Amino acid sequence: MRPAHPLLDIRGLRKSYGAAEVLKGIDLAVSPGELVFLIGPSGSGKSTLLRCCNRLEEASGGSIWFDGQEVLADRIDINALRRRMGMVFQSFNLYPHMSALGNVTLALRKVLKKPRAEAERIGMAALERVGLAHKAASYPGELSGGQQQRVAIARALALEPGLMLFDEPTSALDPELVGSVLQAMRDMRAAGMTMLVVSHEMRFAREAADRVVFMDGGVIVEQGPPEQIFGSPRHERTRTFVSEVA
Ligand code: ADP
Ligand code: MG
């Protein structure tokens, strides 16, 4: 049964770059434990939507509520918001001169001021969750792309986020490395993590998503369970997109 209150509640979200309006009033709610997949053509506004959620971009209008907090309020602590809303990008952005564990524990130590032993205990648990405890001492250059991306996921998990945002987490990976990252995401879902995922992995969406949201031209065209979006889309634009990518 779905809880009554969404964890993330986006209403009437707008974003313009100069005269170009790229988000034209987005309404989207994500419930605790839900995995919502966001799909749509390049330029439809998917990344902008995610980036507005954690204030990497400033919205032009609308509201976003996350876990009872008004994300777009002036007084919000943006760094605290970003710790509670972990984000994983296409590029992993690990520090090359630090071990996997060093990367995962950096914010715990420097920002949250945890003592080394405690930070390392939390960091090892996070690496464990992505199946990489045995690589804790390895440097990014010694890891595959899939392993580096899982370290980036562990880095976010170590901060105990309430929501994870993924923006094309497997797009930069060689095909044979994609599976390990998707497995880490599957495990997170099984552990109850709430996730909003932009990805072109349609097979994964079919299998793992609770809901698929199709965006085009800055609006949500259609949303529903994966069977509906992939099997019997209602809108022509959805049908066209799905037939091209699936
Ligand atoms: P998607 O992730 O779906 O491919 P984006 O959110 O990246 O789409 O982009 C949506 C639209 O906004 C595109 O037309 C893109 O060119 C434009 N856009 C994105 N970022 C900027 C920016 N910083 N300045 C101007 N236009 C931007
Ligand atoms: Mg994008």
C-alpha cells in the first residue's frame, strides 16, 4: 500500500533559460520506497528537472517539497539538502588521488566531522552495499568504470540520503559494465530506497520501475506503470519514443 504522503512533491515547476522555457509546469510526486523512471527525448528537460530538485539549477516557478521541507525556500540549507538527496551523474567525479574508501568517507570526515574510525565504518558499510568492500583500498584508476560508478553511489549512500537522483548513471559505461551498476540500483530498491532515475535502460525500467514518466518538450506527456507506457501507451508521442528506444 502506498503511503499517503509523497516524499518528493513537485508542483507546477517551471524553468527558463532566458526566453526558452524548458520546464513548463511539471507536477510529479514520488512516494517513499518508489522507483520512478523518467524517460524522454534528448532536450526534453529531464536533467533540468533533477537539477532543480537539489538546487543545482534555480527553478523559475512552482514548488518542490521534500520530506516536509520547502526546497525552493530562500532559507533552506542547500548543502544539507544535497546530503539528503543523493545525486549520481553520468560522470563519477571521484578524486583520483584518494582510495575508494577515501572518496566515500571524505564528506563524512570533512563536512560532518565524523572521527576517522566512525567514518570508515560507515564508508565500508556503504561500499558493502554496492558490492565493493573488497576494493576499499583501490584507487579510481585501478577500478573499472562500473566499479567507479558504484563507488560514487556508495559515496552518496554513506550520507544516508532519503532520496537518490540518478541522471543517466550508465551512459558512460561500456555495455559489459552496465549490469553491475543496475544490480546496485536493484539492491537499493530492495532495501527500500526512494529513487528518481533518468536512464535509457528500458529493459531495466520494465523490470524495476514502479512508474515510468514520459517527458517531452518540458512537460509530462504520460505516466503509468511500465506495462502501460511500454505496452500500450496512450499518447502518440509516447508511442513514437518508445518504439524508437525499446
Ligand atoms: P534532457 O536531460 O532531457 O536531455 P536538459 O534538461 O538537459 O534535457 O535540457 C532541456 C533544455 O534546456 C534543452 O533544450 C537544453 O538545451 C536546455 N538547457 C539545459 N541547460 C541549459 C543551460 N545551462 N543554459 C541554456 N539552456 C540549457
Ligand atoms: Mg540529460
